[in-house]
Amino acid sequence: MDKPPVKMMDPTLAEMGNHLSDAMKILESGKLESEQGKERRKLSWKDIPGPLQGDGQDVVSILQLVQNLMHGDDDKQGHRMQYVGEQGHMALLGHSLAAYISVLERERLRKLTTRILSDTTLWLCRLFRYENGSAYYHEDDREGLVKVCLLTINTHYEDYATEGFTLLSPKHPVIYQSAACRSGLGQHLCSQLGLPLSSLCIVPCNTMFGSLHQMDVALLDKLIRDDRESGKLPLLLIANAGTPGAGHTDKLSRLKELCVQYNMWLHVEGVNLATLVLGQVSSTVTAATKCDSMTLTPGPWLGLPAVPAVTLYRHEDPALSLAAGLTSSQPVEKLRALPLWLSLQYLGHDGILQRIKHASQLSQQLLEHLKTLASIKTSVEDELNSPVVVFRFSQDNSAPSSGGSVEGYLVGERDILDALNRWLGEQLAQQVPLSGVDVVELEDEGTCVRFSPLMTAAALGTQENDVAALVEKLGEMIPVLSCTLLFRQDFKDEVLQQASLSYIEDQSWPGLGGVRYEPRTTDLDEDKRQHWVEKINSDLLKKLMELDTDLYFSDGPEFCEEKNCIFIGMATEDLDVAELVETIVSFGRDIEESGKLFENMTEVVRRGIQEAEQQLQKANEEKLMEEGVLRQIPLVGSVLNWFSPVQASVKGKTFNLSEGCLDSTEPVYSIKAQMNKEASLDSPKSVTKRFPGQKLFRRHGAGLDSVSDTSSVSQLEESFRETAPVQASDAEEAEVPQEHHVHIVEETALSDQRVPEGQETESVDTLR
């Protein structure tokens, strides 16, 4: 059976609502066009925008164009629209209905808009416990405060409507704002009202005692008295019921007393105002109901897209409200409340209460789990009632099982901890996107991770399991953060011990740190040396990124001052810092030597060609002396060679690029030299034996008692042989020890002895 409201609705209006609802669902789903349409879109995408067609287009084609613009890159980047439920469709429908209703005759439009405005204002005042209030609906959430300031100016300056800003000169108005308010709010007010920035007074938060995020009431009292004594007019005070950063609430009761004492207007805004709809509200937030005005943002709180913000205020003179723009005689402007009017009816009182309550419960759930995690510090004073949770990784007395202690390390170096917390927030937001966490910069605490479900849960559809997943990921990342703090100093010490490496100090990098390989060449000028350093470190970074390891290698932050560097990311408990640094040195040395070889290739080849020409000329002369002149004549030489063949020995030569000379091609030396070059170019000069499945830079059994630094190498070698037997190959038989060595767990060098003739086969068979 159809609902009664549908039966009573105008058929034309009902049909329009159905069409609009279907169109919005089609646009969201992205299933309007066919496969042929997709191919056509790929071919014609570059032609947009095109000329306006003379004969027009049908509705389906226009909707398809809108859908293409909305979902054109979804195949590559994924779906980017937020969750829009039925209540969201109702809010979106309100904008279309507002345009449809605006074509009614004036008297019917006036009655309809008056009903919509009065209903919505009454519902909001009852929901948020704001008695005898009026409402102003606006798109920009700062616009309501601008109108309120204009109202107070008209109240204190009676002839302001006719005389204008000339009345402000004798008595300069002052607007007071907390230092914890959102940035740019005061400047926006002065710009919109035409006031100088000297009319804005920033009140610091408590610095000696009390909350670090609440306005200093005693200092505010002193500032007001000083301004009054200097002939200024204290006009308005902006307070917070939930600061933008951490969700703290000012002492609203005490601030209201000061405003009454000095005849000032008190305006309150903040996310904590949403909790006024709940049955149990903290006394600090309840005091907001006594203020002169408050700005509400029900859109993000209830998951309603494109609904206006609302400023509730109390004032007895409707003429001044009209002069300030808080009320309007134009019925069309009153239709701003229509999307909210539809959405509030669709949700009902219980639905609104349930959404606010659900967001508050998510905050409490996360807060309870955070208290059980080590190295996590929360920074909200009123934790039991705050819907915003702000936490931060901090140093702890506990240390990883690999040894050492984090306590006392990096004391006062807040930038490093800020970088780690920034990485933590970005990783949590990426791995648990439905949680809605973000990174926030607080003046006192530093970089923190913020969870504000009142602003994100309704749009993202956050549930309890998303909070549980957030806590699980956080528990996995805490050991990584602790180990990175511990190994950061170890990495620095290891790098400083290497003459060919330079340590890069960048406290904004979330990881072990940065390093630069410095070549040993000193005979180059500054420009060539810089180019040489850039090439070596670029090749070194590429080679490190190709390794089978969990470490992250990068060329550094986007705005890093240091150039030609390699930055290493977060570390784990089993990281072998010494092996990591030794591998970087080994790879850098190989790249440097290879680069020198190619750099000198032109000169070496030129000298080699000259020497080869001389050798060939000498060989031809010797051949002429040995064979005689007659054998060089084509016809005669052929006859002599047939009757008396010449048994000449062939003396092979090979061109040595490293030495730039011709060498003899003896068989054994040729094989050994060739294998030596292949081994030096294809693999590092030192290899640490590893267990099956063990990645690079990992210490086997880290944190266990089975393997210690003082244990014998023979036990590790025997265990390795049992699990991974090694078969000798021809390459290993002919391997030549390298010039440079790296300290490894087990080092094996094959003898570089020449095999006597006649014993090669026997010795090789023996090895096999």
C-alpha cells in the first residue's frame, strides 16, 4: 500500500521527484552508457568542451555527458564519491524542488516558504536546546558570523545604516577571537565588514595553568579593560565548543559572564555543539545554549550533502536583523532551508539522535583501545565526553628486543617525532580509509592523528569494525615506529664510520635517514664532480630499489634542500644496520669503478687501437721474414704452400679495457678473467649467506636466544647447509677473489693458482 503523503502529492511534483531520484542514482552508479558509448567517449574526450549544438540534445545525452565528467577516470583511480544514503538523496532533491517551487505565484510561494522556514527553525531550536531563537541559513559556514557582527555593529552604532564607517572612528570596535579558532576566520570577518585588522584581537590560550587549548579568561578580561580605557568598543567574542584541531571547549560559562559584564556579544561554534541533541551532555557544552548566537553544520554531522549551515541567534529587534541581512523579505531566499526541511523530516528525531550517538560511541570505542596501547598519548582533556579523539606516538621506556633503549634518545627533537606521526596518520588513512582519520598540526603537541567521526562517519559509513581495524593497524605500526627511532642513531653511527658516505640530517624524513655516496675522485672540478656524484647516487638508488627487501628507498622529500641523496624508510626489529650500510658502500664502489671504466673508455680504446696497429704491423713483418717474399705473391704463394705448407703458430691477443693494452689469450687466464668480470658486474662483491626465505638486511632469529652475537659461525653454517645444500658450479670453480672485501658471516675464497697442463681434467673431475 502506498504511503498517504504520496497519494496527496501533486502528480506532476511526484513524477518530477521520481525522475530526479532515478537520475541521481544513475549518475552515482555510472551504468548509464553502453560499451559503444564508452568507446565513443574515449574518441571524443579531447573534444570537450565543444561548440553548443544548434538543435539541442535530449535529457539522456546530457545526463550521459554529466556521468562521463563524473566517472571519466574511475577505471584508473577508483570510485571517489562519498557515501550518499536515502537521506542524502532527499537533501539533493531539495535543491531541485526549491527551483521548481520558485515558479509558483507570489502569495502561494510566500505561504510555503514561511511554513518551511518556521518548521525548520523550530525543529533545530528544540534539537539543540536553543530556546526562543531565530535561524539564518547560509552556504558559507562563516557567513552567519559575518551577519551577526553586522548586527552588533548596528546595535551599538545607531546611525550606522545612514552614516556608515565614519561612526567607527571615534570608538574603534574590537572583535576578540581565541588563538585556537580556525585560521583565517578573523581576517575574513574584517575583510567582509570593511574593518582594519587592528580591530581583531587574538586571545592566547592558557600558558601557565589549565588547558593548553582553552581561552585564557583572565587575560581576556585584562585585554577588554585595556581596550575600554583606550577608548575602544569591545564588540564581539568568538568562542569554541570544540576547537578545529583537537575538539576542546572553552569555559563558556565564565566567558558569558564577561560578555554580560562588558555588554559584548558571545558567538560559539564547533563540532561539540552536535552533542546537544543527546540526553546526557557535559556542562561545558550545555553552557553554549546561553550564548547570543551559535553556528551549526548539520550537513557533515548527519551525512547530508549540500545542505546549508545554520546560525541560531537571539535578538529582539527584527528591524536590525533585517538591516544586518539575517532575515529577508524575498521568499526565494527562504527556500535555502528546503533541503534541510526535507532531510530532517526523513530522518526524524530518533534518526538524528542515532547518528550523533553512533559517532560519539565510535570515539569512545577508539579511546578505550588507545589507553591499552603503549607509546600512544591522547591530548584531549575532557576525554569522557569529547567526540574528537586526538592521539600521537611518543617515546616509551620499552625498547625492542634487539637491545638498546629509546628513552633519552632524541630528547627535544620534536621534528623527528612529528615526521613519524605524520607517516603514521597517512598510513592509517590509506590502509583504513573508512575510519576517516587525518593528520592535524597542534601548536603545543605537534603533529597528531585526529579521529572526528561527527565530521566523517555519516559520509563514509564508519562502523565499529572499522575502528577495530584502525586499532589493529595501529598496533602493527607502533613497533615499526619504535624500531625506527632506535635504529636511526645506529644508522647514523654506521654511516659516519664510512669514508665514502655522508650522513644527511633531515628531521622531517620519517625513516632511518639519508645518505650520500661520495666518490674518491679528487682531480675533477666542482661542476664535473657534482655531475659525477649525481650519476653515482642515481644509479645506486635504482640498484637498491631492485633488491628483495622490505626497506623503502627514495630520493627524499619533495622540498628537501639536500640533493643527490638516498633516503631509507621505516625499519623493523630484525634490521641489520651494519649489513645495510656495507651493501650501500659495496654497490657504490662497484658503480664508481664501472663509471671510471666507461669514462676512460675513449682514451683507452684510442691507445689500444694504436698499439694494435703497431702489433699487427710487427706481426706482418715477422710473417714476411719467416715465410719469404715468394709466398706473398698470390699465384706463386699458393703453389709453394701446396707443396710445402707452413706450420705457423697463431698468437692470439685480447684487448684489456681496464689496462688499455693487449694481453695473451692463454686458455686458463681467459676463462678466469671472463668469469671474474661477469661476477663483478652482475652481483655485489660480497654475499652474506641467508636462510631460505630470509630477505636482505634481516638478522636471522632477531630477538631470540638461539642466535647471539657471540655464537660460533660453524653452527650457523651447519644449519644453513642442512636446509639449503649448495652445488658447486663451473663459475664457482673459476671464481677469482675480488680486490675489495666486505665483512660477512662466512667468507669463502677460491685459490687463484694456475692449473698445470695435463692436470686440468683431473682436477675439475675431482671438484665435481
